[in-house]
Amino acid sequence: MRIKIQADCEVIVYTIGMDTVLFIRTISTRQPTINERLQGVCRYAQDHGWRIQTADRPTQAQLKRLIALWHPCGVIIESGSRKNIYPPRLFGRLPFVYLDRDSETAVNCHCVEHDPVQTAETAAKELLSLECSSYAYVPSLDNVSWSANRGKAFQEVMRLHGRQIRVLRYAAKADEVSCQPQLRRFICDLRKPCGIFAVNDHMGYEVLSACAAEGVSVPDEVAVVAVDNQEIFCENAVPPLSSIALDFYGAGFASAELLDKIIQGHAQKGECRRFGVTELVRRASSRKLQVIDAHVSAALETIRRHACEGISSADILKDFGCSRRQAEIRFKTATGNSVLEEIHRVRFTRACELLRTTRMGVTAVANMCGYTHAVFLVKLFRRFAGKSPDEWRKQASTIHS
């Protein structure tokens, strides 16, 4: 059933006969990160007898009408950086949780926010491994607290390693047009080679564009790591952008769990939970091979993109222009893995993601990851995780419970 409150405020009914929880979305549903948050909420709801109603960017007046219409037992507000869009007074005594909002912008409110320290540590490890001469941070154009916190955490981690970083300071009222010349000047002034941590994929994309405009080689002169792993930016950047994938699914699950705790009367005032990192997806913007080899670099990109489509070592090695043995040696010298090991690594990572975020059976997961028989995936889990896929899934599902 689909109900329209107004043209810009859509409510979707999933099931009937259960307690209702409103999930308010303030960013585009086309962004994968919002869907991951909602998946985490729905997973908790399925196990606890909730019905999830979603509303897309309602006004404050519409939100009041939504509450009056559904009489929810609680509300989850995906607020992002829009810190003042739904003030606490709108909810009265109704339990609510701000999802992906800094607790410092919502004093004494229940929040689920990202962990800037874990994100900064992940970026620092990647960039420090490249042994650059200098390091820098490119913040958000908006003066938002999460961007400042991410930069501060990065600065502190680098200081622990005896490194200083430069931070780009935008001119007053900078916008997406005026920031590009500033970025170009900033990058030209950096001591090379330099490792740059960009606050998110959008700014990482802008950094790569500035490098291209100034003839700065990536990753040889400037290596770049960003955050969010949105493929629209990462895969279409030149070169493809390395990015830190945040645990948005876990964030959604944690917000539902916290809301349940509030409903039960067990939450502390202003309780805040944090979500961290799932992985760093390494692409060409930070991939420096031990041996500079264009064929190896291309092979890594092909494996990362197509490993789950059933490609084989032969498919990868045929483009090296030499014997298969020589190609294998070149690949392993540069990466530390054989081609087959790299294919299995990418497939295994994808299998873990599917097991954690879906209810697909092991056979279906195996097929989605390029394996024709589930038994091979089971053997991989026994080898790398020390348990079966079902045992691994059960453990992963209890992390937030």
C-alpha cells in the first residue's frame, strides 16, 4: 500500500498489525548509503516485530501530521549534517533517535554518529604505508562539525607518528566553483610526494580533478584517500578513487537498537553510539605497486570490478603480453598475492558483506560471488575465518545486539 501525504512527502507501508516506527530520510534515496542505513533498521525491525514507515524530506508541519497519522512508538531521523531540520521539540515525549548526526549538535539527545578516530586511523595507515614526504587534509566546503572532527582526528593520528599535516582553508563563502582554483593552488604548494585525506568522495573527486588540471601525477606525486565509497564518484574518477567504506548498515541497526532501548525506558539521557569502518576499498589513487607495472595495475582494477563474475586467472594473465609464468611472477612481485589469491580475496570480502547485510542462503551468496559450488565458499570461510558461513553470519549479527 502506498499513501501520499503531499507530492514531496511519501510514506510507504510495508506490513500491518505491528508497532510502527517512522524512518525519516533527509538525503536522496538514490544514494546507496541511505539504503544501507534503512537496511540495518529493517533488519532489527524484522527481529523485533516492528513495521517501518519511511517519509522522504517532510517539512516540520508534515512531520507533525505523519506522527498524528501513524501514532508511531518511535522515530528515527536520518539527519546527516542537517542539524536543525527537525528540532527535539517536534517530538514531545515520543522516543526518537538522530541517525548520523554529531552528538555535539544535538545536546542531550539520543544519537548514532560516525567514529572520526577510526576513520582517520584507516586513512592514516593507508597513506603512511606509502611513505610520503608530506600529508594534507581537504575538508568539506560547509562549516560542519563532522568534517572538522574528522580532520582533527587525522591530525592527531599523524602527530602520533611524528608527521605534521596541512589543512586546506577555504576562502569565505567558497562554493563548488570557487573551491577548484583554491584546491589547485593548495596542491601545487604541497611538498611531493604527498598523501591527501579528503573528507568525503565528493572532495576526493575534486582533488583528483585539480591534480589532472595541474599535471600532478596520481598516485606518484599525490596519493588520495576519501570516505563513503560511493561508486558514482570513486569509479568515475581518474584514476579511480580509494575510499573508506563506513558501516552504514551497522549504523541503521544501532539506531533501531537504541530506539528500542529508549522505548523500554533503559536508555541514559543523551546516550550516543558510534559506527565505524567496514573496509578501505583500495583503488588506483593510492595504489603504489612495489614494481611500477601498468599491466599489474590494470589487472588489479579488473579483478576488483569483475572478480564476482566468474573470471579466472587465465582471463587476467592473457593481457600481459608475456608467458603466463612471467605474468604471474610480475603480479606477485608487485602485489604479494598470486592472481588467484587476489580473486579469492575480493570474492571473500563480497561474501562477508552479503552474509552480514542480507538473508540470502549460502548457496545464493556463493553464486553471487562467482562460485559455482557453495562447498568452495564454505572451505574459504573455514580457512580464513575459522568457522562456517552460517556461524560467521550469526556472530556478525550479534555484534550490535
